[in-house]
Amino acid sequence: MILRKVAGVVVLLVLVVIGAILTPPYLQNWKLQRYVNALVDDPSTATQPSESIRDKVVSKGAGLGLPVHPGDVQVTRPQNAVRIDVLYIVHVDAAGYSVDLHFRPAAGGN
């Protein structure tokens, strides 16, 4: 009976540690997604060059500690709208196990 309880506590602790390791990249991605949404919703963005928009997204990603590079950001202008697509990978190492988290924040016209 005690062995089961100890095993249960160990499993819960492992899950908490995994959650603590994986939560920060997801939180930062959520912040980048909100920023991309705000950029697309801002009417002045439509008048800016694509390179300028790309630089803003890359700068925001860097400010959040995310590995977003200029080649990871695509700015298109379908039907007089602005669409921003970002694809980047966060590599996470945890106690001998590593995982690549693929994030795809996007916003804008189709």
C-alpha cells in the first residue's frame, strides 16, 4: 500500500517537473501570437513594407527569448490584407531527454 502511494507521488512529481520545463516556451509563444495578432489588427501595418513587419516580429521574438529568425517569418498580402506566418523550433533538453517544439503563430487574411 505504501509503495503504491510513493509511486503515485513520484509520477506526480515527474509530471510537475515536465510541466515546469515545457510551460515557458508555450507561454512565450502565446505572447508572440498575441503580438502578431495585434500587428495584423493595426491598420498602419498594411502600409508598412513586408521587411519592416518581418523585422518587428523577429525583434519581438528575440525579446521574448525565442529563436525566431528572418527566414522563419513570412509576410504576404492576400486581397489587400496582411498575413503573417511564423514557424520556429524551440529545442528543450530535460534530464537526458530532448524534444523539439514546433510553433506556428499566424494571423491575418487568407
